[in-house]
Amino acid sequence: MAAKIIDGKSIAQEIREKIKKEVEELKEKYDIVPGLVTILVGYDPASISYVKGKQKIAQALGFYSVEERLPENVSEDELIKLIDKYNKDLKIHGILVQLPLPKSINERRVINAIDPRKDVDGFHPINVGKMIIGEPCFLPCTPYGILVILEKIGCQVEGAEAVVVGRSNIVGKPIANLLMQKRKTVGNATVTICHTRTKDLAFHTKRADILIVAVGKPKFITADMVKEGAIVIDVGVNRIGTTPEGKAILCGDVDFDAVKEKVSAITPVPGGVGPMTITMLMKNTLEAAKMWNGLPNEVE
Ligand code: L34
């Protein structure tokens, strides 16, 4: 079977057009402009590239956007002071602190300092808790993007065997939780979570109707590990080299060329989940702006 290559870029584009229209309306009717601040600490090339992408899209959508860059050696207290400033800034509706942070900084303490009503990443314990009990909240951007992809391609999630490889707070844990939730759209799957201590990984992955991989290991999932006709969502973005022009060469956690011959649909890297992550951040920021201004929204 030749797989359908899921075009994350064009799904993202479609959603962004809707967001852009709504931003124009908000501006016209209420003089509201969604505001996003991105905070980047240090010089990790991947993080720089992702934050650049977020800034570019925020501006293209007509957001008010602020970019903060702090040196690698910034203190935890200084970072939290900056977050506090934006917690109080009425023009800002969303605060994003790009992860990972330098080892010297306590990530949890930093995330907890973000006003949960501006936590457009959905990483604050308040939002994580709301997500788990199925209350409206900011959904973390990558899992949110995966839900939208599955919905868009008409994937039968209800009753499906979904296997998540990876148990990070950013992707594995939340997507596993979302897929099993009782919801009208994407949900009601039977979910298995695999990780580094799983005894027989292939036993589980081969059973998956929906396989979601977020481990950060290039080509970790090989063709013999997937079921014929499965739907594969590859969240990994691994930098495996640079071109002579100095551009990063990217590859996913899935051995794309071999696996695509066997499955019914698969997301590529680049151009799969990555663009959706950025787009759902914009969606969350738009919803945050509506919430802060007392308009109907999806997060409250
Ligand atoms: N706070 N930290 C916070 N929020 C997030 O949602 C993230 N994440 C992850 C890392 N740290 C974070 C991202 O933004 C991963 N991530 C992310 C965002 C965008 C892309 C990939 C990961 C992306 O745009 N990927 C492109 C290729 C980009 C490139 O060339 O470098 C793609 O097509 O996959």
C-alpha cells in the first residue's frame, strides 16, 4: 500500500487563514489585537529556529508580538521577573517560554510562574489538570495539532488501538490522555503508552491502528514495527546533519521511506506535525485574547 502523506503544512495554512480572518474581525469590531510574547533563553539552534517560526507566523496573522531573548546564564529570578512583567501586561494574552531551558534553571518553577490564563502552551499544572478532567483549557500545542490532523484526515479514533511511544510532559502524556477521552470528535481510543523501559516495544507498536511517536531518536521506528494500514504520526524533529549551505538536515523518529510503503497515512518530517504546533499556539493565543476581553471562547 502506498501511504497518504499527510500535508501538515497545508492543514496548518488552512487554519491560519481562519485565524487571520478572525483577528481582522476582532480588530475591527472591538479594537482587540491578540498579543503573544515568546521568551527564548540561550542559543540552542533548534529552539532559535522554532521561536523564529512562531514570531514570523504571529506577525503574519496580525498579532501584537514581542520577542524576548535572554542569555544562557540568566538567573531563574530574572526570568521569573520578566514573566511577571508580562503577566501584568494587558496587551499580552499569551506567554510562551521555549523549552528546554538551561540546566541551571528550574523549569517547573518557571512554568508555574506563568499566569494560567496566559499559558498558551498548556503546561501550567492548572491547565494540565483541567485537560485531564476534560474541562475547557489551553491544550498543549503539539498534541492539539495531532488531534486536528487526525480529525482532518477523517481518522476513526473511537475504538481504535492507539499506541503512543514516548512519555514526555509536552507530547506523550498529554496526547495519550486526549486520545482516550470521552469526546465527540477525536477520542474514545484504547491507548497504550510505551517508553524506554517497555519490554517488547514492537509487540505494542505492531498492534497500533494509530501510532504516535515522540522519542527524539532518528528513524527509531522501522517498517517491521508497524501494522499494515496503520496511521502514523511522527513527532520527532531530529537534526542529523547540515547541508553544504549550512541548513539543518531533519529526520523524524520514524524510518519514513520504508514505513510509508506499509501504512495508510503518515506525517512527514519536516512538514508534518511541526507546522501544526506553531499554528495551534496561534489558535490558543487568539482564544486567550477573546477570554481576556470577555468574549465567547474555547478555553474558559
Ligand atoms: N514551550 N517549548 C514550548 N512550547 C512548544 O510547543 C515547544 N515545542 C517543542 C520544543 N519546545 C517547546 C515546539 O515549539 C517542539 N516545537 C516545535 C515547533 C516547530 C517545529 C518543530 C518543533 C517546526 O516548525 N518544525 C518544522 C521544521 C523546522 C526547522 O526547519 O527547524 C517542520 O516542518 O517539522
